[in-house]
Amino acid sequence: MKPCKGIENPAFVNSSPDTPRRFSASPSSVEVSALPADTQGEDLQPPEPQEPPKLLEPPLPAATHPGSRERSGPESLPEFEEGPCGWGNFQPQCLQLCNTPQGFLVHYCLLALTQGVVVNGLINISISTIEKRYEMKSSLTGLISSSYDIAFCLLSLFISYIGERGHKPRWLAFASFMIGLGALVFSLPKFFSGKYQLGSPFEDTCLATRNTTSCTSSSSSLSTYLYVFIFGQLLMGTGGTPLYTLGTAFIDDSVPTHKSSLYIGIGYSMSILGPAIGYVLGGQLLTMYIDAGLGQSTDITEDDPRWLGAWWIGFLLAWLFAWSLIIPFSCFPKHLPGTAKIQEGKTCQTHQNNSSIQYTDENFGKSFKDFPVALKNLMRNTVFMCLVISTSSEALVTTGFATFLPKFIESQFGLSSSFAAILGGAVLIPGAALGQILGGVLVSKFKMACKKAMKFACFSSLIGLMLSFVFIYANCENEPFAGVSESYNGTGDLGNLTTSCNANCNCMRSYYYPVCGRDGVQYFSPCFAGCKNSVPEMQPKIYYNCSCIEMKTEIVSTAASFGFEAKAGKCETRCTNLPIFLAIFLVAIVFTFMAGTPITVSILRCVNQKQRSLALGIQFMMLRLLGSIPGPIIFGVTIDSTCVLWDINECGIKGACWIYDNIKMAYMLVAISVTCKIITIFFIGLAIFFYIPPPLDTDVPSQNPNAVVTTISVECDLNKAGNEG
């Protein structure tokens, strides 16, 4: 039988009202007749199914009507080409141990992990180093980050549509090749840009005379490597497309319905753990000098502003690991053994909408000319589109927080950028991975059908909405900052960093190196604090002879014991809300991502069986267009609106923001989070409301007065379809 195969629509079959027809609805055919209108009021008895042929006996030829598509059993399904692991006639017995859903899941997780390590880990942590090395603006490096999503959006529909009827494991071998090739291309600028040349050291203390850099708008030739980085990202975006569309559909094909959510949750959690590994690996590699792998060394340390780490090594490792997965994926068969039997036992849960266009042509979808019609059919599926919009709204807020949570922690709690990034990763990565796995486990354990899975996702999102208000509770007042929130010992104007105590120091606004004075006030740099001397051997670096720092009487004894007037770094915050914030936000992340797997499973269930890959392609395209691409932009613009001190370079051009209004930032982030959560819950609720499950057994609703059979999903198994609450 054809899995999840339903009654054909009589509107597409040229039959007489009195002519019986056979339709493939189960391992045995069910004979359905169109009856006259005067029989509509009578009790209609479902036809008795024939006995399925015994597997031990040779199948007997059956006389079927030309419109019939009977099969003797699941083994005869041509679309489920099951086979052993191997290449052609070379099928070693040892490879058959991997020819299972568990074996495929292991390799799928490794590829998802590799993709996460490179795209969301190594690139993000290396982007600032690439900016410095190749003299690029942040707007250009932002284009590098977006190139992956651009490639994904352009190709997701076509690859998912073409690959649906193709050899999905070989598509994943192609994905491994492209991700590895993209990582290799991304590292190439290191080998063609020559040795990194150190500049002269920068003196951060107060100087009567200082060598100033001239204002120039000329661009460096190194910035042309931008196109190489973009090309590498485009290649990785091409490889990521089949991974999350065709790979997910293949897993759903190969396991029973109640296990599908568990497998998908595990696979997606690996893509979330990937960035964590990427950050750890990239962070360790950045402690190595950029030319260390080429036999070069230097006397400077990581504390020197001229230091650049070996960002490129991680991409070479990812290239080798991704290409090592090409061979395993290429040996998998088109379908794992037992797929046809698993499909036979699945319950059809396709959303029944009268506006859907149904097809009985077995060849529909094999030609690319059917693509517009298939796309239109999915776009008219109300439940599917509501779920897509809900995931896009959720992606907007999750990608925004993934990008700017470290900045929020750094600003609110006065931490260093590196430590804030560690804390942000320690909350986001485990919380997201745990949420994905928990969502899959719960859906699998309780065997939730489509509507129940959507209700579970709505409940999880509702809890996430309530926990989003943690930002209001955990916000902290700004610490005293000289020239910004507090004057220089009663002199100077707020908003002006220069005053009488540092007027002769020739300080540069483009060099932000905060120090904490013994008076408990933070200063923009040692120069703006009026410090003339330093002890660089100390960690952290200490400064003394600072003309702008006045020791307050209440802390004289404490400060005097240290023997310095200022030390490098921000002042310790007096806010104690950090542990509570991290704990509550961790729970919020868990419940947010707990809804991810149920939504993915619901999308796979509510659409036509043959359109699942295309549905995932549409989902990920919309998720990026409406979520992950604009998300960081919206968050960035919102956070910039709370800035109170901007970087101004030698040319007078505004750069990055140094100091934010913490209270305003917290309220703005809550506003975005709550808005996106409400949109998510609203559209999941609409999907639940509009969802119409297939009819029970053969109790098919009658709409045509001259026929018992009406238009229902062509992908339903009539003997197994059932209503759900």
C-alpha cells in the first residue's frame, strides 16, 4: 500500500454514478461506490475490507480498474526503496549496523553540530578579529553574518521541493560537502593576506603631547576580502538548506509517529549545542597569536589592543570534520529498512481544508512545473501558515537575545564583555538544548497527536510570556560615570568627558578603556581620569597620580591600603540581581524552546505527506525573512535608542555605543519580548482553532448530493485516520 494513502477525489476520476471504483486506502482495497441522491438519508455501511495476502505466498495478480492503485503489501511500494548500506554492490556487513534510524540520527547530529559550530559559533566569536585584521566596518561584517540566511532563503524552497522525491541521505552528503567547502573558503583570506603587521603601541595615560592619527576616508585593500567571506557564507547556507528540510523529513519517514518528535528534538538540540562548542573552541584559538600556526611569534600579550588571535584554525578543523561525513551519508539507502511498514502504521493527521487542491496523479511533484501549484497548495493551508508565522515571531526574539544578551548583562551588571558572553552562553545554550529535548520527549512520551502538540506548544509559550517580565525585575541603575551621570568632582558638564583636570592630556574619545577610581566613580579611560603613571606588570593594570580622582573620606582607609588611585576595568556593581535574573531567564529559555519541537512535528503532520520537505523549506525561509534576519536588526536599533554615550572617532563620525541607560533598555527589551510572545501565542491559537483532523474510519462527510465521497486529503489512510481533541 501507499502509506497514509486516502480516498481519491471523484472530481478527478471519470466515473459513472453507478460504476464501482477501487481506491487504495489500506493494505487491502476498499471499494467505494458513488450512490444516487435518494440514498443520502440512509445509513451507509462501510465496505468490508478484503483479507490482505499472506506474505509467505506469492502475490496473485489482481484485476483492477485502470484508475485503481492496489498493491499487495508494503513491500511493493516503489517510493520506499529500502536497501542495505553501501555503494553499489559493495555492501559490507559492518555498515549494516548503522542502517537504522539511530545510526542515521548519529550522523545527522554530527552534521548539525558542525553547522552550528561554524555558522553560529566560530563566525560570531571571530567577527571582531576579522574586523580589525581586514579593516572592515561593522556594517560590512554584518553583511557577512547575513549571507548565510540569504543563501538559505533563496534556495530552501527549490532544494526542499526537488529533494522530496530524491535520495535524501545523498542530499545530506551534498550538505556536508558544501558546509566543509564554505568553511575552507572562509579561512582562505588568512593565507593570501600575508603576515599581520603590528602597529606602534598606544599610550593610554595622560600625555602633554600625543601622536594623533590623521582623518582619512581611504579604504584598505584588505577590505576586498569581504567578498571571499561572503562567498564562504553563501556556500555554507547552501549546505544548511537540505540539513534542516530534507534531513528532518527523512527522520520523520524512518521512525513511528510517537518517536519522531524525540528524534527531531535530539537533532535540533545538537544544532544548538554547536554554537557553545564553537564559542569554547574559538575562544581558545583566539588566545593563540594569529600567525602562530605559521611559525610566527610575538612579544605582545592578549591585553595589548594590537593582539589578534588565530581565528582561522577553527574553520580548517570544521572543513575536515564536515568532509569526513560525506562518505557515511553517501552509503545510506534511499529509505531505511522498515520504512514502508512504519508508514503503513502511521495515522493520517493532515489538516482537511476545502480550499486545498488535491491530486490523484501519481506523477504530481516529479516535475518542476508542478512547483507553483504545490507551493500555492501549502500557502492555502491555514493551519500551516499560522504555525509558520508563530515560529517566525519566536525566531525574531530568540535570535535577538542570542545576539544581544551578553551586551545586556554587561551593561546591567557592570561585567566585562568576555565574562558577560560566558554567562550569556551558559544560560542560552543549555536552556535552548534542554528545551528542545524536553519538548521532543514529552510529545513522544504522551504520544501527542497534531492538535495536542499545538496545545502543548501554546502552553509552553504562555509560560515563556509570563517569565519575560524578568527584565523589569532584574534591571539595575547605572553606576556613577564621570562626565556622563556624575561630574568631575563638581566640575565640568554632564555629557562632556573633557574638563579642567584632563584638558591638557590630549585624550582620544575613540579609545575606550574604562578604569575604576578609588572614589567609586568610573572613568572613560586612564587619560580622562588624568592618570600620568601606571604599573603595567600588575593584573589588573593600576594607575596613580590621577588629577581627576578625589578620594572620598568614607573610603580613604580601604583605598589607601591598595596604594593606587585607579585600576583597569569597570567598577564593581552594587546590583545583586544577577543570580536571580540568570535563574529565571534560564527557565524562560527552556519553555521558549520547549515549544519548538512540537511546532515542527505539527507542521509535518498538518500538511500533505508528499509536501513535508517543501513545508519545512517554506517554514525556514519565512523564519529567516521574518525572524532571524530582522531580529538582530530590531534589537540593535532598540538598544541603540537607549545609548547615552557614543564613540566619536577622529573624523567626528559616530561609532559604537559605550554607555546605555539600563532602566530604559530593560523596558524596551520587555516590550519586544512580550509583543513577539503574544503574536506567537495568537497564531498557535488560530492554528488550533482552524485545525480539522481527518474523519473517523470511513465516516466521510458528504458534500456532493450525488456521491458519498467528498474532497479529503489525498494522503490519508482512511482506516487509520481519527479525530483528536
